[in-house]
Amino acid sequence: MDKRRLLFFVGLIAMFASLAIFANFGAFEDASWTKLWVLVGMISCASLGLALVFNPEQILLNLCRYFAGILFVFSGFVKADDPLGSKYKFIDYFEAWGIDDIFAPAALTFGIILSTIELLVGLALLLKLFPKWSSLGALIFMVVFIPITLYLALQQNISGKELVHDCGCFGDALVLTNWQTFVKNLVIVVPVLVTFMFSNRFTDLISNSKSCVILSVLTVAIVGLSIHALRHLPPIDFRPYKIGVTLQGEKCGDVVRNNNVKTYQYADFKNLQTGEHKEFDIVNNYPDYTIWEYNPDVPVRVVEEKIETPKTDTAVSNTYVVDNYMFSKDGEDVTCDIITDSSYVLLAIHYDINQSNPKHQADINAAYDWAKSKGFAFYGATSSLDDVIEKYGAETGAAYPFVSADDILLKTVVRSNPGLVLLKNGLIVNKWHHNDIPTVAEFESMCK
């Protein structure tokens, strides 16, 4: 076997190794040194594989180029995929430095610009488009962010207070501590610096005019991705509250294990307007007392429904253990009531009612009326105060009960204000941007 073919097969093995690491990447805990070094090893394997397969003449130099390119593509993509997350992170920085009054209104614009430039720099490095300028762009990024991350890490050690919880370099796809972020930047700057110093050794694959066309098309595509994520939801959800995840609470597990049934108490009520008699579950769906009058002559009918004990293995990738008091009402924790409900539960997320877009509130109200008719629980979740809730309800007809939750939590659950989340026994069945609220017929179809 000749040397070229041997390098080719070694390169394929390295790329398959990186894919194997990627497939198990979620098993490592965020904000851990292990996950950081696994990330570095994964990208190193991918970079080595690409260099051996496509550029075996200058292996070390191209390994550095691919390493820098992959890092910038990854960092830029997770931001472009979730522009609201980038906006919130920029606001964190602005608040930490006391300049939020000036720059916070432009945080979303900054986030989209940053992600677009990062992605373009990374793609240009991978495709060898303007290697001198793309490597310079990467180096400028590192020159700017290394001092910032060092300052945040040192400041935390000196004052004991985090100005910013994590840098947001990789969005919610990978959370790092400030010191881990600084070390990560020191690792990245080496291949970036090598690529820049020897950029004259890279030959352009295509002409400058064609490179400009490709970068222009890529720019439109990247900005389009961010706009789509803003008008709907991020195409790829890197947050722990993604569709298909089952929410669990440590104390909720005990409740379910000790009480492996859900109780319904059906009582007879008389309609004060029509005289009609109807049963209502007085535990989970007490009727409007201004319309329905309880009939004490008919005994209450008790029905018990067996609940399967949810798994509590937090190592399983599709489960997420939530904190106590994720949701509360009148000072009482109602988290377990929501995430252990064996029936469907709908949550209308208004992280800040003052900023909620009321354009599609009628669709949410229709979903509430449908859920109520089916006996499904429906809650609004907000960090706003009661008087703000009452005013919003009066203006928009939002009549559903509200629970309280932290605004950062609600922003993480769904990137829409308002947004809608469908749960069943803690499982996140689906969630929607306010532009995509399903019709009643669609709810009927999915909630059989």
C-alpha cells in the first residue's frame, strides 16, 4: 500500500472516530473540563481526517486550518440557529458592564451580525476562500475575546461574583465556565495563529469573483436561518427543554412512587341557565360557579387512574431533572402537579407580559377553550406581577390561570413570547412559536 493511500485510510478512521465521539458527546456533563477536552479531541480528529484525506501534502498546516474552521462554523451556527439566545447573552454582557441602557436595544442585531461573521470566517477557512483575510478575521476574533474571557475569569476569582455565567461562545449547545472558556480560547488561538502566519501557502481553489458570489449566497442563507428562527423556533433545539425530553423532579418521583394513582372526583352540577345536569371533575377541572351549581343530592363519583412511575435515571439523554419551584402559584410549588399530570397539559409561556406579542393571542385563547372542554390543564406561565396579568387578560381575553416562574427559565423553555408548550406526564410533546399555534382541529388530531 502506498503512502498516499495509507494516509487516506488513516484519515477516514480519524473522521469516523470524530463522528463516534460526537454521537456520545451529550453523555458528558456541561461546564466540565472533561467535556471541553472531549470537544477539542473530537474536532482534532475531524481536522486530522480532513487534512489526511484532502490535503496530505501539508498535513500540519491544513490540520490547523480545518481545526479553526470547524470551531468557527460550530460557534457561528449555534448562534445563528438561536438568535434570541445570542440577544440574551449580549444583554448579560451589557448589564455586567453597565452599558445596557445604551446597547441593549441593539442586542439582537449584534447577535445576528456576530453569528454571520463567525460562520462566514469558518466556512471561508474550510473552503479556502480568501485564506489571508479569513485567517485574519479569525485572529481578530481571538485577539478581542481572549482578554475579555481572562478578565471575566479573574474578576470571578477576585470578587467571587460572576458577571456573566458563561461566555455563550457555543450558545446552549455547550456551556463552559469562565476559566474553561479562557483555556478554550488559548487552545484555539494556536491553530488560528499558525493559519494566519502561513496563509500565503494556501492557494485559492476558485477565482475571487466566484468566492465573492459564494460568500454572498452564504451570507443570505445565514441571515435567513436567523430570521426563520425568530419567526418560528430554532430549527435545532440545543436547550434541555427540547421536544421529546421528559421533565422530572426529584421530589416528584417520591410523590409518584408513594401515590401511584391519580384521583378524579366527579360531582353533579346543574346549569343555572338551562337546568342541564353535567358531571365535572372537582379536583382538576372545577366548573365556573357563576354558571354551574353543585348538586349535593348526587354522591361524588371517585375514579382512580394508575400512573406509571417515571424513570429517574438522569444519565438518560431524554430526561431532565428540574428544580423545585419551577412553577408556583400563590407561593405554593405546583411543579409536580404540572409535570406528573398523566393527561395533557398546555403551558402558554409569557416570560414578560409587557413584551408579549398579542397578535396571535386569540389562537391561544381558542386552545385554552378547547383544553378546558376536554378537561386538560392549561396554565399561563410568567414572571410578571398579578396586576400586569389582569390588565393583559382584560385587553386580550386571556382567561386561563397563571403560574409564576423565573423569566430566564421561561426564555429557555421556548424562544417565543408568547409561546405554547404541550406536556404529558412530564414529556414535552411539542412546542410552538406564537406564529404557529395549531388550530383546534390540529389539537384534536394530536391529542387523541
